[in-house]
Amino acid sequence: MTGLLLWIIGAVAAVAGGVVGRWLGRAEGKRVGKLEVERDAMADKNKRMESGRSAVGDGRDAGTPDDRLRRNDGAW
């Protein structure tokens, strides 16, 4: 009888361990996914900022104000 009780307790412990392990693995996966999304968003933001700064710098040095107005007139 004692042997049967030990087998039942062992089986319940194994199932509980599997459930807890799966739950912890899923939580860690979500955390890693969030960190990756935040990092990608930050890299994208930095790339867009540099692109905008470059465009502003190029626009300021792109000829006389009259030439810039003529080029930009159709964009409005």
C-alpha cells in the first residue's frame, strides 16, 4: 500500500513540475519578446531621428532660399 501511495505522489509531483515549468517558460518568453520589441522600436526611432537630422542639414545647405522655395513649391 505504501508503495502505491509513493507512486501516486510521484506522478502528481511530475505533472505539477511539468505544469509549473511550462508556465515559467511562457512567462520568460513573453518577457524576452517585450524586451526585443522595445529594443527594435528604440533602434527604429534612432534611425528615423538621424535621417531627419540629415534631411534638415541637407535642406539648409541646398542653395539659395529662392531655389529652395521653387523646388518645394510643388510639394505643398
